[in-house]
Amino acid sequence: MILVQLGQLFSTEPLPKRRTVQEWFQKAGLSPGRSRSPSMNHQRGKVAHEVWQLDAKEEIRLGDGGVSVSLSMLDEATGAVLAVALFPPV
């Protein structure tokens, strides 16, 4: 919400990234940091297709100035890319 309001007030200026604004609030004592959850004992996949990883990336800047979102699926054991989907953000 803060970035939306900044964009309205300073429409011709580049806006800071979301994480930068979060850090400003934490340094000012206005937002507590995230609590750390206990570490999990994660066993990596040993054979193909035992464990898959899904990874989403937002606000990917394209060469033509556009923005995209990606979703990828990888096999942990082999490192093979099983699928990638690119689409415009909504």
C-alpha cells in the first residue's frame, strides 16, 4: 500500500523495491523482523522424480521493458528442468 501511495505522489520518480521499504521500517523500529522458524531436516531427492521443486519468480524485467512471472519445476536429484511457465502478471 505504501508503494502504491508513493507511486501516486511521485509518478515520475523510480520507486524503491519492496524489500528496501521493509528494511527502512525495521531500522526505524516500526516493523518487527520476521521470527525464525526452526530448521527442518530436509532430505534431498536421491533418484529422479523422488522430489520436485517448484519455484515462482515475480517482476522479471524483460529486454523490451515488459514484466513477466515464471513458474518452474525442477527435479532435485538430477537438476533437470521439468517445466517452465511464463505469463504476464495480473
